[in-house]
Amino acid sequence: MDKGLRGYLEQLEREKPEDLLVVDRECPADYTLTSLVGLLEEQNRYPVVMQQKVAGYDLPMVANLFGDRSRVAAMLGTTPERFAHEWQQRIGGLKSPRTVQQAAVQEMVDTDAVRGLGGLPVSRHFRQDAGPYIASGIVVARDPDTGVHNLSFHRMQYKGQDRFGISLHSRGHLWDYYARAEKRGVALPIAVVIGCHPLIYLAAGSKMAMEQDEYALAGALMGTPVDLVRCVTRDVLVPAWGEIVLEGEILPEIREDEGPFGEYTGYATDRSTRNVVQITAVTRRREALYMDLIPGYSSEHLLLGRMAKEAEVVSRMKEKFPGIRAINFPRSGTHFHAYMSMKKVAEGQPRQALMLLLGLDMYLKWVVAVDDDIDVFNEEEVLWALATRMQPDTGQFVVPAVMCNLLDPSSRDGMSAKMATDATKPLDWSMVRCTRDPQADDLAREILGQI
Ligand SMILES: Cc1cc2nc3c(=O)[nH]c(=O)nc-3n(C[C@H](O)[C@H](O)[C@H](O)COP(=O)(O)O)c2cc1C
């Protein structure tokens, strides 16, 4: 049984065929998947989309694996409501990876990087993109001091030949690894994995302590150690069941323009750390699937980062505030907003919790606390709580000039103000919510034929 992307897709086809849309007609590599997924989203449909025939290329493309919250939860064998709990259970059992000598991802090895790259449908997604981009690449690198592996996502603009531009704007672990390598005057070896088991993608989108190996997290999520193989030209380990791997390095001391690219904020942006990658080899399966990830304000671009983040943040917050019920990073807030529901035990407690929440995630700009009778996954309920339980002069506070994500178009010099709003009702609140008569509801259901 294949332990990678195609194994997952075969399972999906068996268990939920309606979740897989296969397009048979030959279409261009550029723009097609973005339009298909975008138009489906407008109809509230979020299937995985497979483009079988890509004009000018031998490889099929597949995208939108992470477009649907229920499908992502099902990857962990659970429901969206139980996802945070299941995530916590699984990551308690970190599993060190094992190294194998032979791997599907090295069926074809091309150390002529230019030739190898020429066969891949690296494509444009939005009209404003500066060029073709790899949007689905997991960048694998090793800590220059400890050798631990880190996995993260970074947009990569194909500049031609063997060269890509890359942006490290989230200023996470890869950024830190690169800074240490550059200080020593050396390049940082990397591998870019395009297509592998989706749970490795979920692990790559999450944040662990710097000294922990993110392959062990992927193993924990999968319930079995991840099989890895050593790259051919660089000392980096990659998933043996992957589809395509680019080997190479991020060059020291070199900066080049990169972008614009359609980002999760919904804007095309050239804010970038402007780093440069040189590819040394391309390895892949003979009939590889080219996995794409629809960028911009797409459901999958936002959900892939969000679901692990919500699970991690809920668990950290619950350690200090057991009354926390749920946290939602709503899509409309593009990672900058979070809604938190809690059962407060003292006045002022939501404010204390909101400060911790802001401190846990640098992306957050506005955090809102509501009572536990509010469903934070229903944005209208949150807005209703804001409308009816909060006074703007006493209900919020602002912290100026805090580090933020560089891609917030309204931020200046890498900083943003942070706002916290307490929309919980006072403990001595006497207002009563209207409720319908339950017997009349039963009768109404009967009349409407819903019983
Ligand atoms: C779909 C997706 C695309 C991303 N693209 C970028 C990117 O282009 N540049 C970047 O610096 N961070 C990007 N990120 C954020 C990082 O990959 C993410 O924060 C990661 O967890 C960093 O982890 P690390 O601190 O362990 O390296 C992206 C995240 C997701 C989910």
C-alpha cells in the first residue's frame, strides 16, 4: 500500500468519491486549477480537483486537498469538532522517522537541474503573479547546529534555469536557520517536497519547539514513523513516498526581487525577504503527481495553516484557562483575527486570556472573547455578541507597535497595533435570551415534515 499522496487519494476515492473531481479535458498548467477551485468555492463546493492532462507536460496536477474542514479532520480520523482534541492526543506520541535506502521519490534522479525542472508544471495562479510559482513545496532544512529537521511552506518563484526566489517572511525556524548559516558565510542546504502524504503537510504547517524534529510530529499524526531517504546531492532527509523533490540550497548574501504573488490576505504582494534558491537536482517518481496548493484567499491556503494553529493554541490556552471552550481563526480574518469562547469565573479574566492569546501568535491583530453560549465558528453569533454585550469605551484595549506578520498590508516596519475585545457579559448580567417554545418547535417540525 502506498504511504504517500496517491495512497491517500486512492482511499478518498474509495471512501468518499464525491470528494474527488477529475477533469479529463486537456487544459493549460497556468491558472486552470485556481479558476476551477475558485468557482467551486463560490458554489460552496470544496472537492479535491485533479487535472489529468496538462498541456505541454506529462504529469497530472492535483489541488485543494485542504479546502474542506471536514476532509482535513477526516485525515486524522475525526470530525471538525473533535479535531483539536485528536491533534493533542496524537502529538503526545512523537515517532522518530526511519531512514530507508530505496525510495519511490528517487525512481528518477536528474542532476541536470535545468532539465529536471523543465518537466514540472510549475505554474501561474493569479493574473498579478510575477511568474510561475511553486505554492505547495514543503521546504525541508536542518538546524545548522543541532541537525534537527524543520518543515515549512515558502512560496518559490521560478526565475528560469536552476533558480528560484523564495520568501521567509513568516520569520520562523527556517529564517533562523538561514540567518545562522549566512553568518558563517555558507549556503543553507534544503529540499523542496512537492506532494507527499497530507499529514506531513499538516505537520509542516504547525510550529514546534526549535529543538524538536517535525518529522517526528508527522509520525505522531500518521501513527507510524515516516520513511525518509537521504537526498542525492545534499545532506537532507525527505519523505521516501513523496512525489517530487527539488534539492538545493538558499544562497548566502544574495537578495533579488521576488513577487508579487497572490497571498492569503487576498492581495498580490512583493513584500518578501528576497532570498534566492539554487537547485542541484530533481528526483521524482516516474509518473509523478504534481501537487499544487491554491494560494491567495483560498479556503485551502488558509485552512492548512489554521487548523493546526487552532488546535495548538486551544491546548496552550486551556493549560492556564480551563474555562476556554473553543477558538476560531475565522477565514475573514486571514490569520489576523481570533474568536475565543470561555466560561469566565471572574471579571477581568477574559482580558488576561486575551493577552496570552495575542502573545502566542505573532499573526494575531484582533482577538475577541465571548461567553460559552456563543458558537465561535458561527461568525454571525460572534458579531451579535459584540453588538449586544460590549461597550467600545470599556470593552477593549490596544497595544501599539508589536511585531507582526509582514504581509499585513496595513502594517508598518514589520509592526502592528494589537487589539483585544472583551464581549463577555458581566457576571451579574440579568438579561435573558429569547428561546422558542420546545413543544411548538416539535409541532412546527411535524408540520414542516422534518420529523
Ligand atoms: C500554505 C502556506 C503557505 C505559506 N507560505 C509562506 C511563505 O511563502 N513564506 C513564509 O515565510 N511563510 C509561509 N508560511 C508560513 C510558514 O510556513 C509556517 O508558519 C510554518 O509553520 C513555519 O514553521 P517554522 O517556524 O517551524 O519554520 C506559509 C504557511 C502555509 C500554511
